[in-house]
Amino acid sequence: MARYSALSLFLNGLSGNRNWPRAWRAPEPKPSYDVVIVGGGGHGLATAFYLAENHGIRNVAVLEKGYLGGGNVGRNTTIVRSNYLLDGNTQFYEFSMKLWEGMSAALNFNVMFSQRGQIVTAHSADQLDSFSHRANVMRLSGIDAEILTRDDVRRLVPYLDFSETARFPIHGAILQGRAGTARHDAVAWGYARAADGHGVDIIQNCEVTGFVRDGERIVGVETSKGRIGAGKVGLAVAGHTSVLGHKAGLELPIESHVLQAFVTEPLKPMVDHVVAYGADHFYVSQSDKGGLVFGGSLDGYNSYAQRGNLGIVREVAEAAVALMPCISRVRLLRHWGGVMDMTPDASPIICPTPVDGLYLNGGWCYGGFKATPASGWCFAHTIATGKPHPLVAAYGLDRFRSGRTLDEAGAGPFAWLQ
Amino acid sequence: MLRIPCPCCGPRDHDEFRYGGDASVPRPAHDDPDPEAWYRAVFIRPNPRGPHREFWQHVSGCRQWLVVERNTSDHTIGSVQFARKSPA
């Protein structure tokens, strides 16, 4: 793998940028691999990379039914944060944050990780109290968190509605300074390139249609490019986990729902942070191209269609204007949908499964992008050792049967309300 | 837009309805002591990509609970019935 550096940029510039090597190969599948990862999104590619990097397992294939990074890793609102309250989540997402902080160097690929800080507004004294609780948990866990007064918030983000007529006046906010955004496509490309550099085969346009069994054990996959043998199979297909899980005989606590994201026409720099609205479901950042990138709630009914409905467009626009009246005349450029694995407690699943040889990574709900590096790291450990990584011990499938759910939102067991 | 043909009110925008989840999941008898049955009813979902029987309530209309069969990949609606007349 050719190393990217300022020097390589300069030298390739001298030759008109005509001699850059391919970032990764496009191999045909071998008859079998030690590990086959199904799903060439961020999590699948990160898993393949850490299998090679941390565990020395290099005879690995990543099978992607479409094109690399065409699913949720290219459809999210790119926000990275680690402001979780519950034991199990707090440590996992902070570990992820630490991996984000070193990612560009580790992958030799600029993922444009920008720690611009995330501000979540509080709209009552009680909400600010609950944010203080969260901030205390974070700080006791070694994570940065600050509580802001109304004046602090006004100084940092003066474009929010601080008027007398604001429907939900801002009382304060919680700030995580190390939170921010990353270039989501670059994360997929960076992991793909680094994994390929370790010898991982990334095979695009290769849909898994079934599993090959030897007795009870899964020993391979049937694909649109033929049968591929596998010592172990890892599923990282969030959005479609139920579809593939069914083929393997798994019964899962997952519903697929569509979540929309939006981008406006480009504006001059205005939103310097990630801002989330505490009185409704709305989160916004500004891309390097100037567009405001934002999102809201699920459409709210089971869906595998990667497109959303107009009702949510209106709801999200209402929330946007309630928080930031100054953008009421800004036009939307695009909106799109991604299919989410929604679990009944809004927490993910990373574990060995009851099916021998099959490992599961899914159920990411809204939160998959920020988890990408830690998910790959811990899933690779789980596959390599056959046992869950300690950081994902709370993310087993059995938690629903045993009652140890991680219900961060406190929304009850209704996937579409998370 | 997704339109649901309410058997009482006629075709209406889905924004008038509240979603109620998978209607094919059997609910255990109220006094069923088997935790496995309750675990399955509360958590396990078939989550098909294709026809899906699901509850919707026409909250901004007749307020009836309906069972709608809708395809989750293209949103075409196969059938709509009143929930209370539908077999569980």
C-alpha cells in the first residue's frame, strides 16, 4: 500500500496526479476464507481491519451487496460523541471516541475528524438537572462534559432563538467539547484501504443469499458470485439484520425503520458546533461545503425503503425553525433515507449467536456512525476469540430475555418510539 | 405519500394515523406465567421485508384501530380491516 504523505501529494502533483495507485484492489472471491464479514459498510470494514491489525487474521473477505459505503455509513449525519449515561454505553462510546481521535493517523487516511463540540440545549430547570446528572457520570468516567448557563449558550451559539417569544426558552445546555463530526465516506474508504493493505479481500456487488451449513455449524455463504467457504461468518448488515438473520435461523428483537437526513443549500460559516435541540428531536451541523446537515426522528413505521415520507420533513423543519428561526428561508437541497436496525432498548447488539460459527453486529438504531471504530475493534475481538470483548459484554442478545436491557432513552420496548 | 384506505373514512394520509406495531405477534393470556412467552411477545419480531400486518389507529379520524397489511419495501397496501374483527 502506497503511503499517503505531504511528499507523495507533492510528487504526484508534479506528474499531474495521473499515477496514484488504486486505493484498494477489486479481487474475485477465493473459494474460502478464515473469516467472512457480510456488509461492506463502516462496521464491516473496520472489523476486517482490526481482525488483521489486532489479531493477525488476514485471510478475510468483506462481502458487500452494493457498492462500498453505499449504505448507512454514507447516509448518516456524521456526528461523533460519547455523552452516554448508562454503564456499558458510557465506556464503549468513550473508547470509540479515543479511536476516532487517532483514526486518521492509524489509517493513514484523512477522515477529517473535527472536534468542534456538541451542544445539547436544555429547556427547563429539570432538564438542566438531568443534564448535570449526565455530565457528572461522564466526568467521573473520565469524559469531558460541561454544563452551560443560558448566557454561556448565547455567547457560543447566538443564532438560536433567545427571544421572549421562544416556544421553549433555552435554560442552558450540556457541552461535550471533544464531540464533533467526521467525513463519513472517508471513514469507509480509509478502513477499506487499510484493510486491503493487510490483505483483506473487499468484494463489492456480491450479495449473500444464504448460508452453507455442516450439521448445525455455518461453514460458508451462498452469494451472487457463488459459494464462499468461511471458518467464521460475521454479520455487519445493520438495517437488514433481520433479513439475513432469518436465513441463518435467528429470531431477533429488531425492527427496520427509515430515518431521514437533510442538507440545505450552502451558507457562509455559521454553525460552528454540533447543536442538538433538547425540546424536540433535531440535530444539526454545518458541512465544509456550507450546507446545514440535520436530522430528526424516524418516520415511525417498519420500512426497508431507503426513502422517507413528507410528514417527517415537515416535523423536522418545524423543529429546525423553532430552534433557529434564522434559517426559516433557507432551502433544502436534498433529503434521503437510511434503514435502521431498531432494537427495543435503542442499544446495539455485538455477540456470538446461538448458531455455531455465526457472529452478529447490528441493532445500531441511530447511533452506528460514532460507534464505527469501537464496533469494529470489539467485533473483531469477539470473532477472533469467540467471546464478547469486555466493552460489549452488555450488548448480548440474551439481555432481552434476562431483563438487563440498556434503555438509554427510557422509551419502553417499542422500536419505533426510540 | 402513504395513504391508508380507512374502512370507515376512506383513503387518508398516514399522518392522520398513529402506528401501533406488528399485528401478527400473539399476546400471551393475561395470566400466562411463562416468561419465555412474554419475552417473545414483547421483543421478538419477524420484521419481514415484504408484506407486514401492522396496527394503525386513525387518531385524527374515526379513532378506530385498524390492521393494515403493507409491504415494507414499497409501501403498497394489501388489505385494511378493523382490528377488533381481525383474528389475533
